[in-house]
Amino acid sequence: MLKKFLTCFSLLLVLVFAATAQAKSAELTRINAFDLDDETLRIEISYRGGKIEAGDVSTDLSSGILRVELDNTLPGRVSRVSGTQIDSDTKNFVERILTNKTRTNHTSIQVQFNSATEGSVKFFLEPADRSDKKDARVVVDMKKNFADNSLNQYFDGDGQIIVLDPGHGGSDAGAIGPTGVTEKSVSLAVSLKAQRLLEDSGYQVVMTRTTDIDVAAPGVSDAVELQARVNKAPPNAALFISVHCNAFSTGKANGMETYHAPNAVKGSRLARLLNEELARLGGLSNRGVKAARFYVMTHSQCPASLIELGFITNPREEKLLASEDYQQKLAQAITNAVNRYFNQGGFD
Ligand SMILES: [Zn+2]
């Protein structure tokens, strides 16, 4: 008992120490703004003394101002004019950069533009580079929107969280085609491709699985397995999309279809957009948009849809579903539907 107490106590010490260590704020040393190319403005925010992680950073571009919010930071040197450098070419575009400490350990950076500006924003983290005498950096890239660009090309997913659920996996192969192609492998391949495309469009993607595994554990009940998938969605997830292939006792059944939970207004809109984009690919018959009480849709906290990409039991569709090229097209269709879901503000 005493030993247990001591163990707990030392664990507590470690935790307290870890919390203290983590509280050390990064001090911003410099902000550089320059044109990376004709379309991209890059803001490099350099810092020292602490560690900034992806979860500390958020960006927002609205009302013609790009805001970068940084937790675990002090404005440091950049709150003085000399700490902020705007390239001479970029000055046509960026009017000024303001830095403020808005609360303890939080720095707010505002990039103000000379004219009304739209675009999409991404950021990434760069470690310090001693050989180049560079501090660690938060690098924010803003792709400027021009009037003639299509929405899909430069759509800003704005960090919204999309949950992709590749159906089945691990001990559960799902349906199996006449030549042995498994539903679990098709659903995973398409979902991983969609993940990439969605992330390129500025979304955050949460995958219920990224490899050939049972999400809960092998041999558990369907409800336990499916609830484990639903639980992967963070509370602020925007959409949940489950990817499956259909099956029937004969090889004749064919076509794709999308599902939503009964009476789910947003879910049915998502299912309709997914169906429209999949139909655009051609080649498969369209079985339409349907309501059903699939577990992941009725238990999801956010708008949800389940896609049946095609019949894996149909020899022609099995071949299509297994092809890398068609999988990529399916992934693009999913991405287009998500973009349309957010682009068109509920009117589509
Ligand atoms: Zn399935």
C-alpha cells in the first residue's frame, strides 16, 4: 500500500514537472511576409524558447484579415516594428501586420491587406535549422483567390474535421468479390485517397482506421465495433462518412447508392451531394439516395452518410473497385461532395 502510495506520489511529481515544462512559452522572434509565388503569400513566424505544436495554432481568413492565433507564446520581439519584415513586393498586397498579446500565453497576429482578399490558408511547423541560423517557425501559406478560379481548386476547408470510416477491417473482411477482392481493402484504399485530397483542400481528416484492423477488437459484437468507430469522431467533427461496398447473392446486382439516417436533414443533403458526385463518374448505375438506420449514421453526433461504392459481388464492378484509377476517382468524388456541402452554405 505504502509502496503504491509512493509510486503514485512520484508519478504525480512527474506530472507536475511535465506540466511546468510544458508551460514554458515560446517567444516570437520575427515575422517575415513574402510572396512564395504569384499566388501564395507566405508568413513565417519564428520563435525560440518553447515549443509550438499544431494544436496551438489556428488560422482564420475573414473580412479581409488573416488571423493567426498562437497558444503557448509571448509576442516577444515581434511586437516591436523591427521584428516584422514585409518584402517590398508583398507590400502591394499586405498593408501591415499587427501582433497582440490577447491573453496570458496567447499571441494574436493580424495580417491586414490593402484590398478585400479571399483565399485559403494552411500552416505547417518547421524545426530550428542551426546551419541556416533559423529559429523554429510556424509557416502560414495563404493561397490568394482570383475571381476566375473555381471553388474546388482553392477551397479552404478551414480546418473543419471530416471523419472517414473505411468499412470493416481486420477479422472482418466485409463482402468478398468473385476473384477474392475484399470490401475492407477497397473501403480503406478509397478512404486513404480521399483523406489526402481532403487534407489538400484544408480539412482535418480523422480516420477510424488507416490499416487492416478491427477498430474495437476482433470478435466483438457489431454494435461494439461500430460504436468504436463512432467514438473516433471528436465532438467538433463536421461530417462522418462511412465507405462500403455492396453485396448480393448473385453477380447481377449492380450500381452505387448513398444513405442517410431517417429524417436527418443535413445528413440527407450530404448523402445527396455524395450521390450526385459519384453519379458524375458514370459507368455505374445509380441506385439513388436512401434512408436507413445504419448504426454509424444513427449514432453519429454530426451529419453522417454511408456510401455503397458499388457491388463487389458483380464481376465488372469488382474489377472497377479494385482499380487504383477508379479508386482515385471515387476519392475525388467524395472530396467534391464535401466541398460542395460547405461551399454552398446550405442552399444546395
Ligand atoms: Zn460493408
